[in-house]
Amino acid sequence: MSLFRTKPIESFLADAAGPGRQLKRTLTTWDLMIMGVAVSVGAGIFSVGARAAANYAGPAVIISFVIAALTCAMAIMCYAEFATAIPVAGSAYVFSYATVGEFIAWIVGWGLILELFTAAAVIAKYWGIYLTEVFQFAGINLSPSIDLGPVTMNWGPLLIVAIFTVLLVLGTKLSATVGNVFTVIKIAVVLFVIVAGLFYLKAENFTPFVPEAVPAAANGSTGVLEQSLFSFATGAAPAQYGMAGVLAGAALVFFAFVGFDVVATSAEEVKNPNKTLPRGIFAGLALTTLLYIGVSFSLTGMVSYKELAAVENPTLATAFAAAGNEGAAAVIAVGSLIGLTTVVMVLLMGLSRVVLAISRDGLLPQSLSKVSAKRGTPVRITVICGTLVALVAGFTRVDVLEEMINIGALSAFVMVSLGILVLRRKRPDLKPAFRVPFGPVIPIVSALLCTYLMLNLAVETWLYFAVWLVAGVLIYFSYGRGHSRLNEEEAAGEYTLSEDAEDLETSSASSTK
């Protein structure tokens, strides 16, 4: 039994159409576009943009966002081709299973779980911080935590995760509608930031645009762990700013674009995915990139990156407060709170869909893949994922693992980019509605860029990632490999691509038109 056995695309479609495991197709192009903006804008602008400018790139954080956006665009093209060829839940995990085999697919899926779980917990943590800020602006000093004997509980993350877990259980369309409302408010706040920031614009804040590289501040033994893997491997001294800082900033702000691979996990819940998926994903990416560039310009133009660097956790609210506009800071704090709610929602949905796809294949318990016949949502998985995210966000310092989100997303992007080349070679008969242009050039460049961004993440992040992968390998060989449906079918000599599977593929394709 080969570790690299693949699962036919027709079998994925058949499994998705199976009784008790079929999700409802309710999402439109607008829903997908807003979903991408919902998860990306909140994470990128309200959490890491100011920090990237302060500690990595200075005013050139604008270039960092452009590099990250271009890298994401190439990878998203690969996602769009896969998603229109295999319109089922699971995203990069499913794409890898169909092209490079079960073991690699499990590793990719395990990385996606890391990305989405950590992201949901980290953003829930930020939500609790912004909630406290909003109360402070209103003159109410509300403690963000409660001491429960030897344990400290952050109640804000518990609250927001609980609310959206319930909404996701009630239905994907309902949660998408609620998310759309919050996202429109969020976009309005971002536009306010851009316009308001222009009134405080100072040309000298853009000079130097790319600050001269300086040695990074080391803190004992942690200096080595905090430098990028690329610097560690090449022997280059850890440094901030300069072009190396711009690239390191791009690796950090890539966090802002992880939402678009989450959108691909919703392929099974999209109406007419052949047209809806590419349109929704690319429209969301275009709008998000414009918002990032606009905010980065205003942020670095109104406050020197040195002032931002002097603050332990700089945010957009910090920048406006430094410029003397406390009122704007209050509006941003409220907008941030509203905006981050949608991030948590979309990440929780993506996490549950990835676990759903993996459990359908038996690599995790198949009982998890049950879907509510009444609501058309994976209630069991959603509740379990929501509970675990709430506990981690509410009782741990999960924010120190922020870069784990990036390495999980980038590793999936690499596999999807390379997987397109394999898919085209193995299944030339497939005619997906969207194909990445320029032959193999864009997938290869995408894989190389994503790999380079991964190398610019900290050594500490790579060590944590290695531990996570080792845990995943142990789980696969102790449980997943033995319980794999593909393994069971091969062992019984029953696995064939039957006419029934082909009929299911045809009927599934027809139902999405």
C-alpha cells in the first residue's frame, strides 16, 4: 500500500454527494468576494500592517503588501483551476490527494488545520483586546480577563467564538449574510482611515522609503531564533529594514491574504462553482489589495515608522493617537472590533470544512463528517472546532504563535501550485472552467515565491512547524493510514471507478449549473 496512492476526482465528487454528508450550495459571487475581504482585511490591516512597518519595512511596507498580493494572486490562480475541476470541500488537502497522494495530502491537510486553527484563535484574541479598547474609549475600565484560581480566562475570545459557532451551525447562508453586514461596515471604516490619514500626511515620513538595514535587537539566546531561516542558513547577521526587511515584511503581511485559501474551502457550498468561484475569489483579492495599499500609504505618511517601532504592539489606532486624533482612534477601535468578528467566522468555517474533507476519507474519524439533514451544515465538527478554538484563545498565549499561520498557508500554496502541473499531466481530459495562463510558468514562479517567503519566517516558527509535522506523521501512521477509506477499499479489492461514480460525477456537475 503506497504512501503516494491518489484518490480519483470522481470519487471525491461521489463522496460529496453521499447521503448525510452533502453540503447545501447557497453561496453567490458576492458572498465569496465579501468572504475574502471579510477574513483578509480584518487580519491584515487591523493586526499586522502597523507592526510590519514598525519592525521590518518602514514606509516600504507598501511594497511588502504588493509582493505578498502578487504572490497570493499567482497561488490563487492555481486554487481557482483546482476548485473548478474539483468543486468539493477541503481545498489544498483534496487537491493534493488527487495529484500527489495520500501521505502528502495528509501533511497538507494537517498544515491547513494548523493555519486555520491558529488564525481563528489569534484573531479571537485580538478581538478581545479591541473590545477592551472600545470600552476604554467609552470611559469604562473593563478587565479583559478573569482569574479563576490558578488559571486566567480571557472572556472576549470565548464570547466571539461562541457566537459564530452557533451562527455557523444554524446555516452557511445565514452566517454569510451576517458577515456581509459586518464587512460593509469594515470597508467603510477602512475608507475612513485612508481619507482621514491623508489630512496628517507628512512627506518627510516617507524618507527614507526603504530604511537602511540595521542589526536586529537580540535578546539573549532568542536572537538566533527570531532571525529568518534564510539569514540563519546563509550566515547573514539578523537585520531589520533594508530590502531584506521588505521581504521579511512581505512574509509577515502575507498573513493578510490567508483568507483566499479559506474561500476555496467553500467550493462545495457555492452555486455554479465553475463561474462563481473564480469571479468571487479574484474580485475579493483585487478589492483587498487596493484597501491594503491605501491604508499602508496613509499609515506611514502620517506617522514615522520610528514612532510605531517605539510602541510594543502598534496598531492603526496607535498611529492616529500619535497624530493627535483620539476621535479617529476610537472609531478605528470600534471598526476593528466589528471587522475582526468576520475574520473569526470565516476561519471557523474553513477549519470545519477541512476537517470534514479529511474525515470523509477516514484519516480522521468518519463520524465527524456527518452533516445535518435539516441545516446542511457539519454541526458536530463545527461545535468541536469552535470549542477547541475558544479554549485555546481564552486560556493560552496563542498570539505568540502568529507566524504559524503564515507557514501553514504558504506550505499549502506551494503544494497547490506544484499540484497544477501534476493534475494537467495526469488528467489532460479535465476541462476546468478556469485555467492558469502561461502554461507552467505561473505555477512554478508561485511555488518559488511562496518557498522564499517561508524561508523569511523566523527559525522559531520553523521549529514549531517541525514539531507540528512530527505530531501529524505520528497521527497518520497510528490512525489515519489504517483507517483510510482508500486503504480499506484497496485491501478488500473493491476499489474501482464504477459507472455509478461516473454517473454521480455527471449528476453533481449538472446540479451546480
